[in-house]
Amino acid sequence: MTGQKLDGILVANTVKDRIRISVEELGKEGIEPCLATILIGEDPASTSYVTSKQKDCADVGIHTKDHRLPQNFSQAELGELIELLNRDKTVHGILVQLPLPKQLDEFEVISKISPVKDVDGLTPFNSGLLASERALLKPCTPSGIMEILDFYKINVAGRHAVIINRSNLVGKPLYHLMLEKDATVTTCHSKTPDLKSFCLDADILVSAVGNRDKFTLTADMVKEDAVVIDVGTSRIAGRVSGDVDYPNVIEKASYVTPVPGGVGPMTRAMLLKNTITAASTSKEIVAHGRESTSP
Ligand SMILES: NC(=O)c1ccc[n+]([C@@H]2O[C@H](COP(=O)([O-])OP(=O)(O)OC[C@H]3O[C@@H](n4cnc5c(N)ncnc54)[C@H](OP(=O)(O)O)[C@@H]3O)[C@@H](O)[C@H]2O)c1
């Protein structure tokens, strides 16, 4: 029997509908949610991601402040800009588009973002909260995956989730979110011997490699009726493609996310959701008289 497509566009649209309502409600309280984006250099992929994120914001009524800076922008200059945005009460979320040019230290840059404006959920403070099951702002791709599972009423409790990725952006935060929902979680990566045996044991299989020359998740690696989440993005003959051999895997799995149209739209929707969460939190911070740079 053929499995079901997990439609990220459909789920992202339901999230966006809820966000539009929140934007209206915040507006009644005099809060205009605003996301500041920072792009260093002119990498075409990064430029197009930032432009899409700004369009998404406009689509749901979130304001944006656009900062496009030269490739040779220094660590100190970037630090100053982030400090300025941390203090700016009209800005609720700060997004620094990654990857950064070589001269910039990513960890140091991210660490400068106020945790209450950290809409990517990547600051060390928010990573710590995530590991303690207390994060408000969670990394967008992992929380988008949890949202799509929730929408389709796919329960992960007691099931074996295997994640092929150990990055700070995807694998590590997803590990915590799955664990929080009572899954038994295994993290795999490029040094995992006999990856196939782990994959074959997975009830929920998340693949986020993003290099089809090195790795493809084929049907023989998937357990009957498994749920397969494809995060990877690579280009094959100019077309965006995931890690998964979708037409064959969907014949065996119960659910599969397509690429494009799966995790990507969910990631974008979660950025909007985090911006609204940050804007709502800002209200409480003002009420309690706390500085916007303190968590
Ligand atoms: N759709 C979306 O919204 C979205 C969002 C975020 C990321 N992505 C995509 O997801 C992919 C991963 O992103 P990332 O930032 O996490 O990249 P990354 O840091 O390069 O992570 C890739 C992971 O894959 C592992 N890996 C590489 N080759 C492997 C192999 N042959 N077998 C098993 N594991 C292997 C790596 O292992 P090691 O750690 O051992 O190197 C690493 O953990 C990329 O394609 C990215 O574009 C998509």
C-alpha cells in the first residue's frame, strides 16, 4: 500500500492563519511584531532565503527591518549592530542569515543575540533551555517537524526515532524535541557504522544529509510503515531534491515528506511563529520593567 504525503505547504498555511490572528491581537495592544534580518555578503542562496523570509513576514503582517552588509563586514561591526537591535524596542526578533563569511565566528555572533529576540532558537542560552524542556524559542526546522507530525496526529511516544544529522541546526535540537515527546531517539552521522541497520529499526526516520552524491535514503533502508521526514536539500540537474528516493520510499513507508513542499515551508512558518512568540514575550518584559537584553 502506498503511504501518505505529509504536506508541509498545507500545514504551514494553517500555522500562518493562526499567526495572522495573533498579529491582529498584538496590534490591539499596540505591538507591531517586527523581525530584523541581517545578511552579510551576496551569496545567491542566502540572499534568496532572506528575501523569502521577508515576503513571508509581509504575508502575515509582520514588519521587517532589512540589513544587507558587505562581505568584509567585521566581527566588531556585526557585534555592534546586534547590540543596537537588542536594545531597539521596535524589534522583536533578530535573524542572522547563516552561513557567515569565513572571517566571522558564528558561535560568537549568535551568542550576541538577546535570547528573547533569538527567533532561530540557536543562542547557547536557548539551546540550554531546550535541553531542559523549557525553551520558548526553538530552532525552526526541528519545531516545524514536530508541528507537521502533530498535525497528522503521528504519535512519537514509545517509538524509535532515528535522526541522520548531528548539527546544532537540525539533529541536536530535534533529539531534544523528540525525547520530550517520549520517543526513543538515536542520532546517526557520517561516522556511524552500518547506518542501514539503524534506519531499518526506525519507526520515525529523519534524514538531513543534503548531499545526494554521498547519500540517498532508498526504500531498502526503510522499515515497512515507517514515517520518513526528509530535511536534506541538494540540487540534482538544477532541481531541488531531498535525501529520500521519494517515489520508491512512499511505496513502503506510511508517511513521507516531499522535497520541495515538506519541511522547507514548515521551517519558514516556524520563524514567523517564533517572531510572534518573541513579540508577545516583549509585552511581559515591558510589564516587568526588565531590559530587553536579559533573558
Ligand atoms: N528544508 C529546510 O528547511 C532545511 C533547514 C535546515 C537544513 N536543511 C538542509 O538539511 C541538510 C542538513 O543541514 P545542516 O545545516 O544540518 O548540515 P550539516 O551540518 O552539513 O549536517 C549534515 C549531517 O549529515 C551527516 N552526514 C553527511 N554525510 C553522511 C553520510 N554519508 N551518512 C550519514 N550521515 C552523513 C553529517 O555527519 P557529520 O556530523 O559526521 O559530518 C552531518 O551530521 C542540508 O541539506 C540543508 O540544506 C533544510
